[in-house]
Amino acid sequence: MKNFFAFLAFFMINPLISSQNAIEFEQYELENGLTVILHEDHSTPIVAVSVMYHVGSKNEKPDRTGFAHFFEHLLFEGSENMERGEFAKYVENAGGMLNANTTYDRTYYYEVLPSNQLELGLWLESERMLHAKVEEEGIETQRQVVKEERRQRIDNQPYGALLMETMKRVYTKHPYQWPVIGYMEHLNAAEEQDYVDFYETFYVPNNAILSITGDLNIEKTKKMIANYFGEIPKGTQEIPRPTIVEPEQTQEVRDTFYDNIQLPAVVQAYHTPAQGTPDFYAMDMLATLLSRGQSSRLYRSLVDDKQLAVQTGAFPLGLEDPGVTLAYAVTNMGVSIEEAEVAMDAECEKVKNELISDNDFQKLQNQIENDFTNSKMTMAGLAEQLANYQMYFDDANLINTEIERYRAVTKEDIQRVAQKYLTKENRVVLHYLPKPKEE
């Protein structure tokens, strides 16, 4: 029986949700400030239980970076009512799965469980919120885990430091300048009380959204939520929100970084608006035009036609505060980085000087529609989307209506934002080069 439910939880984690119907949900708030979002769907016998905390790397102190990501690991250590290392076992023994992730702006935890194990998910997340073990033994264990993760993902991964090195040049004041994983010297210097203070400040119900989707009964679920979360006290400390505004960049910034790579890369990072603004949607569509698939502008020009690069891309970082859109190219063997950069600039100039064709615009709209639909096609993804919309925009119903903001973008808007933001004065150019052999 356990294997049967494991099959459901892992293989059937992605039940199809009709893109033709609006996502119905119920939303309310407990007295302690916890926002609750419930979506009932009986298509498969599973539920996704998730909690999103409004804390990311941008909420950290400059000399204590990496705390948000560190807690993503630490809060699987257990609680006052379970042994260390038992958190994952509860879920796996019930035939479910669990995970978590951290960004610059928020931290997200979730479990996907057989629907008859909904109460288990609620208990686990209430334990994480109220009774987590924030103590020296777990802290030391997770320090080593995070160090190894940094070695694998950044230090020893080809191009692993690319985003980190770019962001610290794009941002000179705003806390987006440090990496989500933080700096190891800050985690090493932190004492147990630093971690306790962080937990008591941010891991409180009035800084969280409980989002549950799947095979549930809303009225019964409400009663269980009241039992497990209703008595958790509201946080009493002021929750720090950065107010720093990154100064406007007025001239191009150029730099070089050497790493253990074989092929050079060029990165162009442009300051762009925060997510949810009209220009963000136009920039998102522009990045899709430039880089989505082998028929995209950058790939077709640099990889297929001119054979200057083996890989290209462009993507906006959807951030709560004003963000950045990155374009990059990994050069072909024997190609100079300057030649690749000139070709990238040429594609940007085309978008600035020429309206895209009707065919390209229709293809672009189709790609955006497909992305919007796919983001709602799993129970776990649906729970995360509902929480995201509520946290960032105070409007969970954007899960049904945000597509209209994309549909409102015109060809002229795409050309306009290209002219406005894809300028040399507004960008950082990083040449990411192989270390000299003697090093």
C-alpha cells in the first residue's frame, strides 16, 4: 500500500489542470496573521501542502548573508516534537515527497502527499513554524551541507559563479548584490543567537502564506488548520524590509572575471523594472523573443548562422524590487569574446530599430500562453503560484488574470522597452574568461 501511494505522489505529482477553467480558491486570514489559500481539486488523490515565508537573501544583514538559504536547510533538522533527521522520513514513509527553495525575495517549503495524509503535512509545517530546532548541533551540521553545496554549485561548477559575479556588479547598494547562498565567512562567524533571532523574526505566521491544493474538503481543512496553526503566536518583532533604492546607472560598467572554464562567455546585464510592472511584461516577452528555442533571434544568429557561440540566452529576473535582464553567449572555439559581443549588440539593435513581424509576434504570444498554462499544471506548482501572487502582489487571483497583462503588450511596447532599457549606459558587461594556464 505504501508503494502504491509513493507511485501516486511521485508519478502523479503533475495532474493535468484544465487551462480553460479559472482556478477557484478560498482565501482567509487567521487572527495571528497567517494567510491561508485553499484550492479543492479531486482529479487525483493527492494534496500539496506549502508554506511561503516572505524572507529571502535581500532581508539579510550585510555581514550575515546566506541566512535565508541556510534556514531552508536547517528547518528540516526536526523540532521539539521529533528527532533530528526525522522530518523527511515522515513524508517518505507516507509515500510522499518534499522540497524547498530560496530566492532573493522569499523561502518556500512544500510536501506532496496522498490526500489522506493532509493532516501530516499540516503538523509538519506547524512544527517548522513554531518548534523548529535552532540549536548548535543542527547549525554545525548544516554549515557543512551548505559549504558542500556551494562547492558543487558555484566553486566547482563551470560558469557556476557567473550570476554571482554579474549581480555584484549590477547592484552597488541594494542587497540583491550578494548571492542567495551567501558568503561562507558570514555563516562561520554567526553565533547561535544570530540564528535564533532570524528564526523568531521571519518564521512567524504574519510573515507567511499557507497554500494547499488538491484532493481536500475545504471546511474540514479549515478546522485542521485552526487546530495546527491557530494557536501559534503572532510575531512581535518588526520584520525588516530593505528600503534601499539602487542608484540609476549612467554609464556602462565593464569588467573581466577568470574562472575554471574552457570557453569564454560574455554577459550583458541590463537594469529593468520590478516584476508586475507593465514594462516587466514587455521585457519578459522581449527576452523570450531573443532567446527561447533554436529559432530565437540570438540562437539563430550567433549559433546557427555565424557559428560564433555554442550557447546563448536571455532572461529577466523577476524580482520584488527593480531587477535585471541578462543576455549571454558562450563562444565557440577560437571565437573572440569581442566578436560575440558585437553580434549580440546587433540583435538588440534590430529589435530597437524594427518592429517584429506579425508571425514572430504570434509565436511569442503562443509561447507566453503556453508558459502561463504550464505553470498551473501541477498541484505543487499551483500552490506555489497562488502563494507567489498573494505575496508579491496581494492578489492571488492573478493566477487567473495575469495572462491579460501579457496580452496587453503590443509590438510597439516590445520595441519601446528595447529602446529604453537595452542601452549601454544601463548595462554591465562581464567577460567571463578561462584562467590563464599558469594559474
